[in-house]
Amino acid sequence: MALGAATRPAATRLPRPGRPPSGRSVAGWSLLACAVALALLFVAHNARRGAVAARIANPAVHGAPRPVAPLFGWTHWLGLEQVGTIVSMVLIVTVFAVMWRRHPKHPILLAAICCTAIVWQDPIMNWAPYAVYNPQLWHWPETWPLVSISPTVEPFVVIGYVMFYLAPFFPAVWALRRIQQRRPLDSFVWRHPLISLALLIYAIGFVYDAAQEIVLIRTGMYIYSQVIPFGSVFTGTTYQFPLLWESSLVTTVMIPAGVLLYRDDTGRTVAEKLGQRIRGFHARPALGTFAVMFLVLNGAYLFLYGGSFAVIRASGAATSVACPFPYPEAKVYDPQGLYAEAGQPGPYSAGIWAGWESGQSGRPQVTAATTGSHCGAKT
């Protein structure tokens, strides 16, 4: 049967719990617990706060003064967001462990791992859309090779990817089932369930992303230092947001994550079917499912999301700068000289990917504008 055929799918439910875990599985979970503990120690040892490295630090500024007030003037948002991320991830890991013992290798659990695993690309995906994070967030050392691709810092809070990229699937598939119940078998939602699910994920994901990001930007977690004026909101201010571009492009990861989990009348997901088509995975269906999910999600994130923003960077279309630059303890991220032209005082940083990666040959020589210009008038 072809994928997405117009047949009534089996209900999306977890299988019945298997037998109690053996001594071998208990030993495996003990090793996993030790690995998690070591990972936490590694994170704690390498944690940084503030603009530490010379690559981004502004030596003329001490402390962390802010030229604009955060949401409601409350200055403790970062602490709340970081503690909230820790608590959320502890709960997610706990639920994951319980569900894995009851339903090992379930596709939803495998998808959760894959959605978390793509976090290795986050520094690239901060560079591509000019996402500049607040240096006061707990972050990795700024000098690490992959980490240093980020315009300023690479924070720990991004570990919560699974809460972002997988979440829209659940309300979308619920809505699709309800719509299908009310429609005849020859209707569009039955004949093209994968397209219907993708459209629902796009709509839900767009709103979900926009609401989340606008609030996080307004609380001071990060900014989009340059955006395309068309399709963006609050342009020219510190809290500008590329609504049309960002909230659409993030769904290029949400949609495949959800579509791969769609179950048809056979009770198997799209990912399971695709995995069985790959020679070598017939005897290891769970590994095949995981491999499909991992490759598809990483590819979508890198080429669809990141590639689209890389094209925007190279085109020079992102001409609206976030004024004033809100993190004076760090150098102003200005790879194309637009901040200097707008009157934002330096020092400036072009980042380490200001060459062919950005479609240019380093930061252009720009004469800083007078303080009466756009950014200068606000600082």
C-alpha cells in the first residue's frame, strides 16, 4: 500500500507494556544514569556567563548595562527561563525513561531523541538568521570551534529542542483525526493525509513559534540583529522579529518530524516504512526508523532552514538592524557594516563566518554614522 493512502489509520496509541526489565536492562539503565551524571559534570565544569572571550568581549564596558528595559521592566527573566528549561528537561527525561521501559523503541520516543540530537547544529542556525544571544545566559566557552560560529554565545537553554520541534505534531494529528471522522473517505483529508497533516503542523507551528519567540526576544534572551523589513514585525527596534521568514522556516523541521510519525491503517509510521525499505535494516527495524528520522531531520534543519537563511544573508536583503544593540558588554555583531551605518557605537565584530560563507569577503570598510542617525539617536 502506498504511503498516505486513503484508508482509515489505526489509532495512535502506545503498545501494551512488555515484561518487567531484566537484570541486564537494570545494568543498562545504571550505566545510562552514570553517563548522564558525567555529562552534567562536564556541563557544569565548562559553564560560562558573560562576554568572556576576546572574540566577543567589549573591554570598555564592565557589568551588563542594558539600553532597553525587558518585558514589564522585570530583570529576572533570564534566571526564570533557564531554571524553567532545567525543570522541564528533568521532567521530560524522567517521562522518557519511564515510557522507554514500558514501550522500548517506540517511534515517538525515537523522534524525541532525534529532535534533541539536531541541537549540535544550533551555532550554525544562530549564525544564519543573525540570532544574537544574551551573553549573560549560561553558555559554552565562546572559543570552542563549533560554538564560536554563534554571533555571541551558545547557551545551554537550546537543549530543549524537543519541546519546540516535536510539540506541534500532537495537536495537529489530533485535529486531523477529528476532521477525518467528519469527512467521507473520498475527501481530501483521507486521500492526502500527509499533506493535510503537514498543513496543520505549518499553521500550528507558525503560531506556536511566533508567540514563543516574540516573548523570549522581549524578555531579553536574544535578538535578531538583522531582518528583512518585509514580513517582519517591530522592525528597526531591539525587539524586531522576522515573522514571515522565521515562523515559516522553523516548520521545515516540525513538518517532517510530524509526518514521519503518521500511522496508517497498518499501524506503522511513515518512518518505520521508510526504514524497512533500506537494505540492512530489515532485521533491525527500530534502528532503521531512528536512522530515517535522524537523517531527515538533520537534513531538513541544515538545508531547508539553515540554507534558506544563508541565502537571505548572501542576498543582502536583511537590512533592518535591531537598534539599539542591547548587549553593550559584547562587541556589536555587525558583519555587513549596517550597524555602523546606522550610528550604533562599536566596537564591532564580524564573526568567524564573514567570508565566502556569507557571500562576502570579510566585513566591509564602513564609516560610522553620526550619533544623530537611527541607532545613535537611541543610545
